[in-house]
Amino acid sequence: MATKNKASLSVIFVTIFIDLMGFGIIIPLLPGFALKIGMSDFQIGMTVAIFSLMQFLFNPVLGKLSDKIGRRPLILITQLMSVSAYLLFSFSNSFLLLFISRMIAGLGGSNIAVAQAYIADVTTKEERSKGMGMIGAAFGLGFVFGPLIGALLSKYGYSIAGFGSATFSFIAFLFALFMLPESLHEKKSDTKLKVKIFDWNFTKTTLSHPDLGILMLLFFIIIFSMANIFGTFPILGVKIYHFTDQDNGMLFGIMGILSAGVQGGFMKRLSKMIGEKGLVLFGSLFMMIGLGMMPYGRNFLGASIVMAVYAIGSAVLQPTILSMISKHSPENEQGAVLGLNQSFSAFARILGPLWGGFSFDFLGYEFPFLTGAFFTMIAFLLTYYYLRMERPRPLKDV
């Protein structure tokens, strides 16, 4: 069984990696493309935010649905949605078409909670942190090769980059179709299939759990802080540092290399040395410094160093908090709880780009990054004073 689970982890890792490589091609090029077709900084923020709005609405839906019908079919369907979104991106020549393409991409990207639930299915609680780290490593590697490939393809036009993303996502679909086994063998069949866009009762029950409540709040703050720079860092590079699309792609590649290295090679060792609470404190501190210094990098070398500090912090934080949330969740509701958490994090990714684009446009280019640093400091203080490390309690005991 252990060998089979390891094989399943490897397949989901490769599937996410290939899919995220397609995603990584587009992200650093999106602001430059949007500026080319005459969009304002705030409209760029809206375009980035709509992706997350779709995830906010559909992450919990797909998470709950995967508890009932399985993980594999939803992963396959959402990958095809990503393919169609990137193809539409290639033909976009207006704000409306670009906006619609990002809506579809957000719906396709709502499979992250399903992938996390897949990891939870095939790992023990002791291995959960390492398993969640594999998703983070797949993200990191996707952001190594994706932006680098995007930087190369952008020389031939933004539409070619879109076709490249669609190709990689379709390869991920084919790989999952032929290689990815179903991980959920005991599907919930005691009730009729009822899917709600937002289940308030389940949300209230989950957030009233003291451990899950504080962990989800921490994850929300961290993602909001990160999301402030999703669209604004490439704009900062173009407008303030005078970087090219290739320069921005290289910087995202550097971030991806460090993220993959930390999550793939050092998480287990760090966890044994300082524990999960220590990891959250360590990650928050590094991320706060990195975000706060981003507007002051001055040149490519300085921006690379600051991005490296930020990347180490964010690489430690995300899998650690996700692992802790999973450990405190009932085994038969992993998809639902992780989906709810992804929904909140998607809401943070809505607010972040909107605030980032607005503050960059109207308050000054430093504000999105300083805002992220401030909220990361709040996460550090919340962790230090309120995050408990007692034995997990299931939701039913609340």
C-alpha cells in the first residue's frame, strides 16, 4: 500500500507541475499584455482578481463534490477548462475577452482543494506536511519553468505564450487521464448530492473550531499579503525598474527555484528542528522582510535578493499551514474543509489584487508591498501569541 501511495503522490505531483507550468507562463506576462491593449492598473487588478473570485465561489463546491464522486473526474474536467481559457487568452484583443478568459481559468484553477484532498487521501497524518509540501514544490517548479518559457515565447507574441500554456495543460490532462488513479475509495453516499455555492452552516461550524479558525485566519492573511503583489510586481518591474517581460520571467523563475528547493528538500528537516509553529514564525518573518523591501530593490540584482527572501518565507508558510489545517480536519471531510479554506484564500486573492492595483494607481507604487508586509507582521504576532500546539480536536467535539 505504501508503494502504491508513493506512486499516486508522484503522479499527482507531475500532473500539478505540468498544469502549473502552463499557468506560470501567463502570470508574469499578463500585466504587460494588459498594458499593451490599453488597460489601466486598476483594470489589471480586476483581471487578476476575477480569477480568484471564481476560485472563491467554486473551490468549496468542487471540494465537497470530490468527497462524493471522487477526486479524479474533477481534476480531469478542470484541466480541460484551463486549456480552453489559455486558448481564449491567445485570441484576446480587448479587456472583455481577457476578463472572460481569466474567469474560465479561475474555474479551472478551482481544483487545488481537490488536489490537496487527494494528498490527504494517500498520506498518513505524520506524512501530511511532506505531502502538502509536494504540492508547493510542484507550484514552485511550475513557476521556475513556466515564466522562463513564457519569457522566451513572448518574443514571438503573447498569443504564442497562450498556446504554449494550453499545450502544457492539455499534456497534464492526458497524463492524469492515463496515469492518475482515484484516491477516494469510500465516497459519501449517505445523503443526496446537494451542492451549494456557499454553505453557511458548515462554514460557521468549521470556523467555530478554535484551531481551524485561527489557522484559516492565518492562511487568509498570508494569501492576502501575497496577492497584493500578484499583478503589481510585474508593473513595478516595467514602470519603476524598467524591466522587460524576460526580466520579469527570470525573477519569477528565481522565486520558483527557491520555493521548490525549500518545499522539496528542507521542509521535513526544518519541521523537526523548530516544529510547525516555529515554521510559521520563521516564514512570516522572511516574507514580511521580503515584501517590505520589494519597492526598494533598485535594480535586477537587488530585486532578485528581495524576491529570494520573500520566496523562502512564502514557501515555508503555505504547506505548513495547509498541513496543520488538514490534521485538524475530519478524515471524511478533507475535501470540504480544504475547499472552504481555499475559498477563503481565493477571497484574499480577490481583495489583494484589487487593493494592490488601486493603491499602486492612486497612492504610490510602494503601497501594495508595504500593505503586504504590515499584514504579514500581524500574522507573525497572531502566531506568536495565539497559535496553539495542543492535540487536534475533531469538529464534532466543538
